Amino acid sequence: MTTIDVFLSAMTHRVSTTAALLFLLAGTAGGVHAASPITGTWASEDGTKMAVASCDAGLCATIASGRYKGQWVARVGGSPPEYKGRVRDPRSGGTYDGGLRLNRGQVELRGCLAKVFCRTVQSWRRP
């Protein structure tokens, strides 16, 4: 084998390995998105847009329109249908135990008092 043949063989192997790694990474990214049916844009009862996306906490819900645009309302972790963590009232700035729950194609924003008395405070639908 000549030096050129060895070089071409090594380059072909590297290209094949790189292509395989890129394929695996693309499959992993698709799997993460598929595992989070709650991500995306939602609308509250009054029409305010809410954005749910991946973040350091796991998933974060942020107000995407209106008076409180840019403020977070939930930082949660878990898996469907129940995501638990902290929720926030943007009017007062108070934070509470709570979470998001996927229920019949809607997202319920839930707040808890003393970690025992929990109730849905808002329901969101896809716009």
C-alpha cells in the first residue's frame, strides 16, 4: 500500500465514524424532544402565551406575551404527565411548591399550600 492509499483509507474511516456519530446525536436529540410533549407554546384562558422549554431545572415555563412577558411561572422536573417543582405568581413574585401536569391535551399549572393542598390555578391549551 502506498502512503496515499493509507491516507485515503484513514480519511474514509474518519468520515464514516463522524457520520455515524452525527446520526446518533441527531437520534438522541429527537428522542429528548419526543419525551417532552409539554414543550412548546401554550395559551392561558385569557389568551396570554406561555412558552415551555428545556432549562437547567428540567423544564421552565415563561410568559411569552402580555404585561409579565419574560417572567418565569414554573421550574419543574419529572416526566409525563406530572412535572413537579416550583411555581411563581408573577403579580406578587411569590413562589410555591407545585408543578405542571399534562391532562387531556392541556397543561395544568398547579400550586400547593404546605405541600399538601394542591389545586389547578390555570389551564393552558395549544394556540
